[in-house]
Amino acid sequence: MRSRTEFVERAVETYVDELREARIVVVKEWTEAKARAAVLRFLKGRPATYVTDIAEALGMELDLAFRVVGALGKEGKIVG
């Protein structure tokens, strides 16, 4: 590095690049029953997906998405 200014410029450029790649997810309120139905609808016709993708697509908190997917898996309604 040549100077503090150059160091700061590179740090800011890196941060801006990361922000460009970031996505905003609007999280909605879900009941357990509605979340289960929504997850099953989302998975219909999809061979596989990540729980994080389900949560993002449906606007669901990650802990709820993992809890619902885990319960559906235990019940044999989905294969994980």
C-alpha cells in the first residue's frame, strides 16, 4: 500500500462491491400452519433446494423455515 488514502479507497470499494451483491429480504409474519403449507407449495415440482432459498423466496425467518422443513422431514412429507 502506498498510503492510508489508498487503503481506505480499496476498503470502501470492496464494501461497495459486497453491497451490490447483497439482497434485501422482507420477512413476513407466519403462523406455523401457513408456513408448512407455503413450504410444501414451494417445494412442489422442485427436485431439491436449500432451506435458506425457501426462507428467502417466502420471506420467512430462517429459524421458522428450518423448524418447518425439519418437521415435514420427520413426518415423511419431504425428503431431506
